[in-house]
Amino acid sequence: MASFLYRIGSFSYRKWWVVLAIWIVAAIAVGGIGSAVSKPFKDDFNLPGSQAVEAQEVLQREFPQTADAAAPTATVVFQSRNGQPLDQGANATAIDAVVAKLREVPQLTAAQRAAVVNPARGPATAESLSQDRTVAVLNLTLDAKPSGASLGVSQETIDTVAAAKEIGTKGGLTVQTAGAANEPSTEPPLELVGIAVAVIVLIITFAALLSALMPLGAAVIGIALSTSIIAIGTSFLTLGTSTTGLSTMIGLAVGIDYSLFVISRYRQETITTKDRSHAAGIAVATAGSAVVFAGLTVVIALCGLTLTGMSFLGQMGLGAAVTRRTRIEAK
């Protein structure tokens, strides 16, 4: 194994442009195949044979009326900006406009629509209005049936609630929404924050931009390949939406961690020899051997999750194993 890895490391140093081109072409090719054959991810969380599943089955069989999933709800919170009570003047008028828009939510039955009233001066103000009358809460119960991880809420419902929220804001209120009909968050992915922090730490550690970017470059190529392989897997496997997120996190971790082993050993070898090709071969043969052993051990453990009958954990394990294996071979 060590001699084989030495030849790979030495060749990769001498023909680095060829190796880099091969990995880039592979990433593009596999990515194209993944885009062509991929199917939507599906969240199907179940633990066959577990006590929780058995209890749900008994509940569904004996008490079907109580075993059904609760209807999704949405919460709208109103707050006065000018300090005036919400049940008076312009504030009350603004809430009336919001309520009128909320009644247009398509996933409301006639009874549910009739229950949408001004919380600041409706029949249940004691429960929906604060003591100083500057904060009010309105709860909506939607006519939607959850399925798996999906809440069954349509995009039209989400857009209508967002439009109502905008009407209240323009009317001088602070309006916030939560629950099933809340618009999705637009915050940047946390992975981008992790990459930015990693770049800063690596630059400080290596005191060289190129050495700092090499681990990240290897991680990005590995993540691109593994994500594309997972996309291909969706054509014949049921994979959850969290699979790619997990594989990305693991790809970043091992892309930096394992690369640091090899790069650190390479920099030590360059102190004792001027033959950079030989130094690269030694680094891959020694540190690379440890990387292969550690990586394969984790791959075997993660793949073992697929044999436990736990489909959700198995999906995550399969995605993580693909990422681990792709990062190992990228060495």
C-alpha cells in the first residue's frame, strides 16, 4: 500500500496539471449525469420494528381518529409601533386590512375563514391581546394534511400570508409570522460561514495563501463529486433532503483535516530533501496511509447503518460514506 501511494504522490506532483484536469473533468461529467438522472429528495423518517413505530401502529389501529396528524397552523403577531393600543385608530384599521387579506388564504375552510377576526377587538381579546393592548396574536388553522416531512402548505398560502404581513407593515405595525405558512428563510448557508472561517484559520496557520487554499480546493472537488453521486443515487434510491447537507459538512471536515495531514508531512520532507517529487511521494505514502485507514474505517461504520433497517440513518450514512470515499480517492 505504501509503495503504491508513493507512486501516486510522486506522479501527482510531476504531472499535477494532468491530475487536476482529470478531477475537474470528472466533477463536471459526474455532475452532468447527476443533473440529468436525479429525482427529488424525499424525507421518509421511519424506524421499522422500533417501539415508537409499534405504538403508532397500535394507535392508528385502535384510535384512528386521534392518530391523524394535527392540521398545520400559522401564527401572526401584531405589535404597535407608535405605542398606541391596537384596538384604536389607525392600528385597528391596519389589523382589519391584514385580517381581510388573511381570509383570502386558499387553504381555509368556510368555518376556519369565519374564525379569522381582528384579535385586538374580537370575542377572545383576553387571550389574544396583551394587557397594555400593544401586542396581539392571531392563530390560523389550515386545511392541509401533513405528509412525511411536508406540512402540506401550498405556495399560494405562504404568498398570501406574506402579502398580509406586508399590508400590516405598510399600515404602521410590526407584523411577524411563524408556523407552517411562514416564508422560507433567506439566510446564507452555514457552510459558507464555515468556509470563510476555515480560509482565515488556514492562512494564519500556513502563512501562505496557496497552502491554505489547497485543502479547500480538494474539499470542493470532493464535495462536487460526492453530491453528484448522491444525485445519481436518487434515481434508484429514496434519499432524504438532509443527505446532501450531511455529506457537505463531512466533505468540508475531511477535506481540510485529511489534507492537512499530507501537506504537513510534505512540508517536513522538503526540509530534508530538495526533490519535491520524492517529498510528495513520501507524504502520500506515510500520512496518506493513515488517511486511507482512518477513512475506510469510518466508511465501513457508516455503511453499516444501512444494514440496521433504520432508513433515515441509513440514508445519512450512505451519503456520508460516499463523501468519505470520494475524499479518500482524491488523495
